Amino acid sequence: MPKFEPVIGLEVHAELATLSKMFCGCPVVDSTSAEPNSSVCEICTGMPGTLPVINQRAIEYALRVALALNCNIAETSVFARKNYFYPDLPKGFQISQYELPLAQNGWLDFETENGERRIRIRRVHLEEDTGKLLHREGYSLVDFNRSGVPLLEIVSEPDMRSTEDVKVFATSLRSILRYLEASSGDMEKGAVRFEANISLRPLGTEGLGTRTEVKNLNSFRAMVKALDYEIERQDQILAGGGEVKQETVGWDEVRGVTVSQRGKEEAHDYRYFPEPDLPPLHIDPAWIDRIRIELPELPSEKKARFVSEYHLTPYTADLLVEERAVADYFEVAVAHDPDTSPTKIANWLTGEYFSLLNLAGVEIDQSKVSPQSFAELVAMVEREDINATSGKEVLEVIFETGDSPIEIVESRGLAQLNDPQAIMDLVNQVLAENPKQVEQYLAGKTTISQWLFGQVMRAAGGRANPALLRTNLEQALKILEESCRSGG
Ligand code: ADP
Ligand code: MG
Ligand code: ZN
């Protein structure tokens, strides 16, 4: 029986982070919270006789993305009308780019569990968003606030071969959009939307199978689940000798299945033709050069630098560079305290600190923990001024109050107990207080030493140097064992 491999291409729509819309001066507002139809005009509601004007900032953002994706930029590109009727599209057509897109033939490189991957980018073009329908009991309302918001469409070649590829491609792309400040990348608000085209083909063959287009992927998690489902569904059809139907399917998050939405429309259904109200878009090569020079260090470059400069593992570097604000925070912390190992700072950051931020739903640049305080905290743990458990406690307090770590350690009496004699006294005290457990230990139940460790740590108020505690406890138990064997 032939085994099949998945073939996947993504279409990505990103709302550009401009202040005003694509072809009019209306402010871009948060369409999930603003009063409906509060930011509309005769242009973005498609009144007859109005004329669109291209938003230059939108083009600049699009060029940043196209350059970061290694695309060729067209000196001349053309806006076209994509004609179709829908209540959220007042003009009866969407202005988009079709035959002559802004940019073509790029690529995005990234690393996955399966090694280095390169996904080719077919095209990057500009278009405008539609309005939004709000469905009520028995009728629908339409909000045109989103109508005319600049959208960037990025289309990949069908180069992905697994859901892992898709996940890493999509997260890398979102991360790049955010680094470039071209889009907020906010998936929950629909500022980036992913659609996946997926087909299967017999392993070892090169042709393309019949695909379905999967929509309604509102999170990376949903995307992975939907594609896993679709791979399994198509596999069963093909393995049974059947044929996959070319169609658009929607992911039903609640039921965990894809549902057929409609047959696939073809490009000729849209009757594309050049937008007569807009001139061809000429781009000055000097402008492209300027934007290229001003591109920030991108996530993949930052990752390579973090690995070579700070000797981080690629895995840790990945966690740090996904968000530019996190990467910057890390570098400020490292620079603040050159004596503390960057790996220790990175581990505390991606471990304890990330979980605090996630739990509270706070972004790192909104946190009360300054990178300087954070570096001081990690340094205190590394110098063994405090132990790791106290370190966690201190981090939580800084997170709540913004106080300095040194003050917190002093006011809470968290300084680590490093005096061997004091620790030995506590060990002896605990052994004396727990004769039954000591007896069990001596009878061969060695796991009880872990419990005794915990008791001593408790007696020390959680402040004991754990390594010293362990050696002292082991030593005390050994003495007991020997005296027991010698019949003492
Ligand atoms: P459409 O115009 O219908 O959206 P395109 O040919 O532009 O179709 O392709 C859209 C996306 O689908 C691209 O990302 C492309 O890589 C992907 N794609 C095209 N054919 C296949 C296929 N047979 N299997 C998987 N993905 C495909
Ligand atoms: Mg499509
Ligand atoms: Zn408007």
C-alpha cells in the first residue's frame, strides 16, 4: 500500500499597522472594540464617484516584509478589482493586486525538529480588508470599520511537508511581521489570518494531489489540529482508492473536525481587471535601498548571534528571539551584570519568568521587573546568596511590587544559610526528633532520606544551601549507619 506525504502551502493575510486605511484617511480602529461604523467615510463604504488614494506607509510596511522574505520587488505593480458580491463588501469588488503583485519569488529559512527548512514565497501583495458581519437572531448587521484596512497577502509555495513545518513557518513569519512593526500579529483579533492548502501524494512522487483549502484557523494550535485532521481524512480517502474533492473546508474547533464550506472558486470567477481609478504603482529603487538598510536584525540573525555570542543552545535562543521585546530584555540584563552567565539569565527568563508572565497575561515590556533587577536576582542565586526556591519567591515579589531584589531578600530574611555548622546542627536536630524515620532508613528504606532532607529544609525556613544540606545529611546518616553496624 502506498504511503502518502502531506504537501502544504499557506496563504497569510496580515493587517498592516498603519494609522489610516489603505485608500482613505479614516483612522484604523480596533474592530473588536470600537463602536461599529464609527470610522468610515464615502471612500471605504464605496460611494459612487469617490476616488481611492494609496497609503504610502502601507507600501513601506509591505516593502519591509517583502525584503525580509528575500523577494524580488516589482518596480511597477498594478492594483486590480476582484469582483464579487458579499454584504461586507460595499463596492462589490475588493481592490487587490493580481497579475503584477508588489513582490515575488522569495523564501523563508528556519529550523525545525527535522532540520533546516527553506519555504519559497510565491508572492506578496497589497489589498484591502472587508467589513464584518455580526449575526443576530434572524438578521445580520454590518460594521464597516474594518473595510479598507490595509492587508498584506503572503502566499507560499506548497513546500511544507508536515504540521511541524507549518507551525514553525507560521510562528517565524508572525515573529518577522512583529519585528518589522509592519503588523501587530495579533491572531486573536484577526490581525493575522492563516489559510492552509493541503493535499497528499504517494511518498517518493513529485506531482501535486488534489487539495483542500482549510479556513477558520484562529490560533497556531487550531492550525496544527485542523491539518492533522485533514491529513488523516485525506489519507483514508486515498488509501481506500477514493478521490479527494477540491473544496474549501472550515475547521470546527468545538467538534474537532473540518466541515465542507463550498466548492473551490477559480480566479476567472472574479473577473479581475486593472483598477481604473488608481495609476500603476512605481517604486523608486532608492526607496527600496533605504528600507533595506533600515531593516532591523531579524529573528534568525538574532538567534545565530545569541548562539555564538552568548553560547546559548539553539533551542533557548529560539525562545528568546521570537519576541523582539524579550530578546532586548535579555540583552539589557546580560549587559547589566557581565559576571553572571548569560545561560543562567536565559534559563531563568524562559523558565520561571515566562511562566509568571503567562500566568498573569502580562507582556515583558509591561512588567514591573526591570531587566536590571532581574539580572541582580539571577546573580544572587548564582553567588548562592539565596537558593533557587527563595529566588522564585523574590521574583514573584518583584513582579508584584517592583521592589529591588536586595531589599526583598533583607526584609524577608531570605539570605541563604551557608554556614556548615549551623546546617549540621539542624540535621542533627531533625534526626533526633524523628527516631522512627531514622530507624526505617537504617532498616534499608533509603528513600526516606529525601523526606529527611525536606524536614531539615523546613527547619531552615527554606533558606539552607541545598548542596551543603545534602552532604551534611548524608554524612550524618553514614555515621549513624556505621555506629549501628558496629552494634552501637
Ligand atoms: P488560489 O488562487 O486558489 O488561492 P493558488 O494556486 O494561488 O490557489 O495557491 C494557493 C496556495 O495553495 C499556495 O500557498 C500554494 O502553495 C498552495 N497549493 C497549490 N496547489 C497545492 C496542492 N496541490 N497541494 C497543496 N497546496 C497547494
Ligand atoms: Mg486561495
Ligand atoms: Zn474611509
